[in-house]
Amino acid sequence: MNDEQYLAHCQAQLDEFADNLAQRTANLPESDPLRELASAFQAISKSGNSLYEEGPALVIRLFTTYPDFAPGFPRHLLWFFGGDCLHYMPDDEIALYQKIEDMRAEYAERGEVLDLRAARASLQQLQ
């Protein structure tokens, strides 16, 4: 999986999460902070312009203010955003994602495509 494919994969995960959160909060008043957060996730998901600037802050806001919604957030996006988002991952999970990232880089060097789901499943079986 090259970098463009990886970005598309992460973008698809973010799109799915943002759409799901927007649907779950659609009946809240427009001024409700949770609905505003859902709208912010949709905005960065659709535009992609400020993905790296605003994404981590939105994730941190979700995890600290609305922890009930955090389990629905794709774990892979915590790794993708990195930085302070990694505080929400245990060390063993960070190590797993680092191994997957190393594998992805090796495959990309050879011009091959890494199946992220299969790689994660095989590494989890080894633990």
C-alpha cells in the first residue's frame, strides 16, 4: 500500500466515522456541542484541507469530552493522527501499529500492496 492508498484508506475510515456521528447526533439542537463536534468531523472529512491541523484536536476533544463515543472511533486513525492521539492507545497497540507501518514501508519499497487488515490479524495472532 503506497502513501496515496494509505491516505485514501484513512480518509474512508474518517468519512465513515464522521457520517455515523452526524447521524447519531442529528436530532440534537444545532447549538449542542456534540452536534457541533460531529459537524467539525464531517467538515474535515469532506474537505481534507485541514485534516492534519484540526483532526488531532477533534479526536482529543472526542476522547476527553465524550468518552462514550470514543469506542466507535477507528483505532487506526489514532495512529494516523499520531502525536497526542497516541496517548489513547496502550503501548502494546502502538508497537503493533509500528510493526504494521514498517511492513507497509517495506512493501511500498518493493512496489507491492500490503493488506492492512490481514497484516494486523497476523500480527495479533503472534502476540
